[in-house]
Amino acid sequence: MQLASRDSAVRPLVLGSTSAYRRELLSRLRLEFTVEPPHVDETPRAGESPEALARRLAAAKAAAVARMHPSSVVIGSDQVADLEGEPLGKPGNHANAVAQLLKMSGRTVVFQTAVTVMCQDTGFAQHDLAPVRVRFRTLAREEIEAYLRAEQPYDCAGSAKSEGLGIALLEAIDSDDPTALVGLPLIRTCRMLRAAGLRVF
């Protein structure tokens, strides 16, 4: 685990993401930052676990943006829904979302949210994972259809938009970093930014 040099306190902050959810979460810290799409292939590798996939993509996103902004502190993050070892990503469309939610009905899903903070110039890099255990209610097909019509969460891992109406699909959430379920674990991110030399306040 590396600590940043003192001059990193004045370094720009870049969020390597196309996610509006992560942008909103990071803005809660009231830090100045810019956003840069990472353009990373998110295809899972053969036999890759959901946890390993989330970790790899978070690191890849941060590294891709760090190459474009070598003097900046860069945040990369990724989330994969883990259904007993089966990765569930963003559904992309209605049919896939229905299939995901039917599969998760009455079961516990671990949302694996990984985050990487790095700065190419200083060689700083830290990685962490915030697993969130979510227990879904037993869902009727008509409930799923009504939820999807209302929220259209086709860009959310596992189709579960917990910050919106998706919370009504759930029985319980277990996490030590609550914003991880939305897409960026802010407790861990704050700790890593401090290690990189950026003061949150």
C-alpha cells in the first residue's frame, strides 16, 4: 500500500466513469472533479468470479484514465451483482431485467462494488472492495413489470435501483459502506483519497 507524495494535495481529481450515479455520489464530497469516460471492455473472462471481475474492471478503468491524466488522482469503480457466483451485470433492456429479477426473487445477492484510486505520476495505487448483501423479497411477475415500467433501471447492475423504487423489492441490506450499493463506496473512497493526499474537508 503506497502513500502519495505531499505535492499530490494540489493534484486534480478525475472520476473515470460514465455513470451518472457515481458522479452524483462523488459530488456529495464537495470536491472539484472532472469526469472522463474510461472506454474499457467490460466483458467477463472465462471462469472469472464476480468479485474478481469487479476488482479488475475498477482497476482497468482507473488505469485507462490515469494514462490520459497522469498528474491527476483518478477514481475507477465497478459493480457486479453476485448471485451465488454467477455475475449479473447491467441488463440493458426490459427482457433481461425481467429475467434477472425473477432469478433473484427470494434470494440473497452480493453486490460486489470495487474501487481503485491511483495517480500515475506518483505511483500511488490503492484498491478495495465493498460487498453489499441484499436479500430480495419473493417477487410476483406483475410486481417486477410494474417496477420496471416505473424505474427502467436498465443501466443498473442486477436491475436493482435501490435509491429509487427498487428499495421496495428488498427485505434487507447488509453493508459497512452504504453508498456502495448505488455504485461508489464513499467511506472507502474517502479513506483512499486521504491516502492519496486529497483532503475531503
